[in-house]
Amino acid sequence: MARAKRHYIPGQVWHITHRCHKREFLLKFIKDRHRWTQWLFEAKRRYGLTILNYVVTSNHIHLLVVDDKERLTIPKSIQLTAGRVAQEYNQRKKRKGAYWEDRYHATAIETGEHLLRCIVYIDLNMVRAGVVSHPKDWAFGGYNNIQSPRRKCILINYERLAVLSGCSSYASFQKLHKNLVNDALETGKIRREARWTQSIAVGEKRFVNDIKKRLGSKTLGRKIQPLDDGFQLREGIMPYIADFEVKNRDMTLKNAYNWEVSSKI
């Protein structure tokens, strides 16, 4: 299973997925999803994490980031966010044992069109789960932040998001992003795609080859496989499985709490 801290490539975009232990619905409560976003903001403040998109579900998270700080920015950020959420949950529920799967998976994403597809894939996560009909109806994802940028407690780096997506301005990115999401919904292109969660890299052949070379021995035995619209460097084992066949009712659409990040975090 790939770890982001082992795959350090400056300036690289990574799609990170991290699931709860044994696919349990440990993020089913609004409070815990809310706290995950709060701690993610704190990770950004402490370590300078560059965030492009995210979604928190009831049993796993998706996080799209750029590795443009020092080597430990991503692992420190994941450790802080995941660790504090788990600690708070276990203390509140008087629970012992693992909260998260030991490893989180990181897929290198080529900028431009492939990045845009990955952003939309993340946005549509709860639509695929059958919980909402549109990503705007899920409070714990980046879609609404992208379409209506925050003025305080800003998580997403809007300017980097536009540049890396190949857009001339953030306004043009917003329009394109909205159209891509709506088009996917209208055409029914919302199915789960293993490339985003079971690969080491996704992009054009030259990009995937470059990632394989730069990661060296870490990719031994991994094969580059063609896709309908690109290539992937396939992971050797299945690192991520999203299970939504039960307990969808736990993913409620109650109003989210107001976001006030304490300086004591």
C-alpha cells in the first residue's frame, strides 16, 4: 500500500484516501466530520499544507493536496488530523482500539485534464453512495467551498487550484468545474473508478513513466496500464475499498455546526 510520506516529489499533486478501521462508520456523526475539517485547517496553518479539494464521508476521507513544502508536510498533516479525530472520538465514546486503517493511500495525479477529472470524482463521492443527488447538498466536501469561496478559515488554495487545472483565472475554473460536475450527473458518469484509489499514478504515459522512474525501487513490479483517457501505474494490491452497502442512513444531512477554529487547537 502506498504511503504519501514515502512518495515525496516536490510540486506533485497527490490524491490521498484514508479509511476507518475495518470500514466501520466511525465518521457517521456530524461532530466528527466537522472536527476532521477543523483539524485539517489546523494542519494547513501549522505546516503550510496546500489543499485543493476534499470530502469526508462516514467511513473514509478523500484529500487532494500538493507536495510543495518540506518532505514531512503531508505525513505530519495526516498524523495531526487523523490522530486528533481518533483521540477525541475514542475518549468521547470510551472506546479503545484503532480508529483508522494503518496506511493511507496516495496517488500521483497529473495536472490539467486528469486533475480536473479527479476533482470531480472527489466531489461526486456522496452521490455515488446514494446519500445526496448533488455534491452541493453534502456539507463536508470541497464543492461548495470551490463555488462559494470562504473569507475566513479558508481550506482550499483557490489560486493554485485554478493554475494546476490549466485555467486562466479562478472564475473560469469555477465555471468549468460546475459544468463538469453537472455534465457527469446528467450523463450518469458517476461510477467508482479504481484508477483514483488503487493506482500509484494517473496521467498521460510520459507523466506516469516519469513518476515510476522518480520513485525507483518503490515501483518494482508495478505495471503501466492504458485507460480510455490516459494511463495508470497500477498498485500491486488493493489498498482502498469504499463500502456503502449498509448504514447509508447514518450519513445524515442535518445542518453542520458553525466553524469556529479555536486558537487552542
